Amino acid sequence: MEMKLELIMVPVTDVDVAKAFYEKVGFVVDHDQKVSDEVRFVQLTPPGSACSIAIGRGLTEMAPGSLDNLQMVIADADATHADLTGRGVEVSDVLDLAWGRFVGFADPDGNRWSLQQLPDWSAGAGA
């Protein structure tokens, strides 16, 4: 049996503010639909990802800012740090750990993201 994670709901307070933030991070807007007065669905996809996020109204009962440590894999922590900083995104310093190099950021509601550069296991890291 195959299962693919394709969409994660991210709870936000202000849809337009959150949409602008994720666009600044580099996410692509796939859909922005007002389904009714109570429901608005905005789907955004990080560059290169098969999984998207959804923000909006009427999508989830989670409290805005309640997601902690959503994780994405990146190729180069230093380059990602420089790119996001250049876009005006407030990011953490690069954190070096045995299981990877990490850059973090939070959206305007406080939903926290961790970007991981995987170690080069072929070079004997972590062994």
C-alpha cells in the first residue's frame, strides 16, 4: 500500500498576512479560492516539494500558531539562510548537529519551521 502526504493545514489568524509571508519565503500560490463567506482555501507549495500547505478560514480547528517544528529538507543550510535573509525573512542562525544543519523560522502567527540539511552520510558523518 502506498500513501503520500500531500497537504498540511497551517492555522493562521490573517489569511492575507500569512499568504504574503509564505510568498516571501518562496512558496508558490497554487489556489486561492473563496468557497463561501465562511471558507477560504489558499494552497501554497514550497519550491521542489510534493507536499503543500493550506491556510485559510474554516479549514481547521487548530489554534493559529500551534504548529511546532514543521520540517523541510534543504540542500544547503548556508545558502538557504542567505536566501531567506535576503528576502527579509527572520531566520535563526545555522545550527550544526550530528544529524544535520538546521535553519529555523516562524510565520507571523508563530507556526515554527525547521529546515534541515541532511548530513553527508557517505563521508562517515554520524557513524
